[in-house]
Amino acid sequence: MLITDGEDHESDVEAALDRAEAEGVRIYAVGIGTPGGEPIPIRDTKGNIREYKRDERDEVIVTRLNEGTLDRLAAASGGESFRLGGGDREIVKLAGAIEGLEKGVFEERTFEDYVELFPVPLLLCFLLLVAEAFVGDRVRYV
């Protein structure tokens, strides 16, 4: 699953796509943002926007959703492309796509966990042994 705005900063999308295709990786591209662009907020610990991310020239960085790149990546690898936004419909579609993936077992281990119960009779025997010390060997005749 690739969660991104789809902007190409490295110009190495084709090489990454070729590698994914060679290894049989299916890409589910999840696009975040808007095609018109939005500034990247910097939030405080309470979730309030303090300011916006800036570049080295102190200009506000605007990120734009590039749906074409995400669609191309997903289609070329046999995956799907989704755009997260205002509604829950895309999230439901994404969850359905993930649920429909083939499930496999990577490793399986079997073990048996026994509950040891010997301390209970052992404690009972110990208590009887201690009680015997308090009970004398004298026999009383009347």
C-alpha cells in the first residue's frame, strides 16, 4: 500500500515500477490531497495548526495530488488506486480491496502449553506433614 500525494520528486518512478513488477508486487495507491494543491500544515500536540511547512526560501510548500501517476502505478502492477478525501466511500472500497487479497501463511508454529497442577497436592502434603508435628504420639486411655 502506497500512501502519497503522487508528486514525483525523485524522477525514478519507472525504475520503482519495474522493480515492483519484477518482484510481483501489487501496488494499492492511496492518494491524499487535492489536485489544486494545499499547504502542508504543521500541528501542535493538540492537533491545532501552528504554521505551514516552508522551503529553504521561506515560501510555503504546496503539495498537489497527482492522480495520473497513482493510477498508472496501480494499473501497471495490477493493483488499484484510491483517493482519500471528504467521504467514507473510498475507505470502504479500499477496505474491500484489502479484504479480497489472497491470504497466505508465512510461517506456522504449533506448541502445547501445559498447566502444571502438582503444586496443589504438594502443598496439601506439606500442610499434613506440619500438622503431624503438632499432633503427638500419645494415646490417652480412659
